[in-house]
Amino acid sequence: MTIHREGYPTIGITALIFAVINLATFNFLGNSLYWLTLTILLVTLFLFLFIISFFRIPNRTLTINDKQIICPADGKVVVIEEVVDVEYFKDKRIQVSIFMSPANVHVNRNPMSGNVLYNQYHRGKYLVAWHPKSSTENERWSVVTQNNYGTILYKQIAGALAKRICNYTHVGQEVKQGVEYGFIKFGSRVDILLPIGTQVNVQLNQVVKGGVTVLATW
């Protein structure tokens, strides 16, 4: 397991806050309120370790198959439905949405290899990630990738807590399946828009792993 580069500033600031709080607590309360001092230490240590775990990149064997579309994020499948895409395709698509809790790994991986046709950041609201309108009204970053089998759109969506979306792709880029393309801080959602007729291999409420679980098959 390694730590994502996006986490270094946050972890550094958290470590400083952790040290200041506990040094002050031990200096002023250590002798008279030992149990309170210990409780504060344990609580702040838990929060510090949680912040570190949020930016973890676990070692895992990735699924690589050109005929499959792989889940771009860890989390739970919360939507599988037919929608009309108003952003890029302007037609009907199958939407699969993966909700990422703060406890999930937040690295986002390319669901398939191909050429990036579209890359667009949208400012927006910060509705909770499971809100039906979060797909179109929240801050989000959309990417469209095409290969010999088809074209898909996948978008990182900010939630009530996630207010920084990192995306490392650009139009014209050749991306590889399973390679990291972005990161979302502190809980969010990823939507994948598939062509009608694509075989979906996941089910509602299924827990999935980014880069590993097969989302759909061409």
C-alpha cells in the first residue's frame, strides 16, 4: 500500500494539528485530568489515521480486458437505469452510478483503454452524492473515451463533503485501462454512461472495486 500524492499536504497539516492539540493537552491537563488527556489523544490519533487511510492506494491485481468495461471507482452501485444524456451524446444511455463513502479508496481508474474525445469540468452545487440531481447539478468532471468497441462517458461528481476533484486526462490522450485518471477528496460518486444494449455485469447495492470489478461487457 502507498499514499496518494494528493494526500501529502492534507496529511502534513493534520499531523501538525494533531501534535499541537496533544502537546497543549499534556502540558495543561496532563497532571490533573489524565483520562481526558488520554481520550483526546486516542480520538485525535483515530482521526489522523483515518486521514492517512483515506489517501491509501492498495496493492491489487487489475482486470485488463478490451472487451470489458471495468469499474472506475471503489464503492457501492446505487443506480442502474436508462437516462437521456444532455451533455455529450444527446441520446439515451445506460447510467451506472457508484457511490464512494469516505471509507472507500478514492483513486479513479480508466474503465477502458482508448482515446479521450472530451474532457470538461463543470462548476456546480454540492448536493449529497446520492441525490438524483447530483449527476447534472453538482460540481463534476466528465470524460468521454472511445475505442474500437464503443464510446462511454464517465464523470467524477462532487458530494456534500467532496469539494476537490482531480482529473489528469486531456483531449487527444490515449489512456490505458486500469491506470489512474483522477482522485476525489472525501466521499463522492462516479457515473458511467454506456451505450444502449451494453451488457451490465453489476447489480444494485453491489460493492465494487475500482480497476478490478467488471462493470459491463461489449
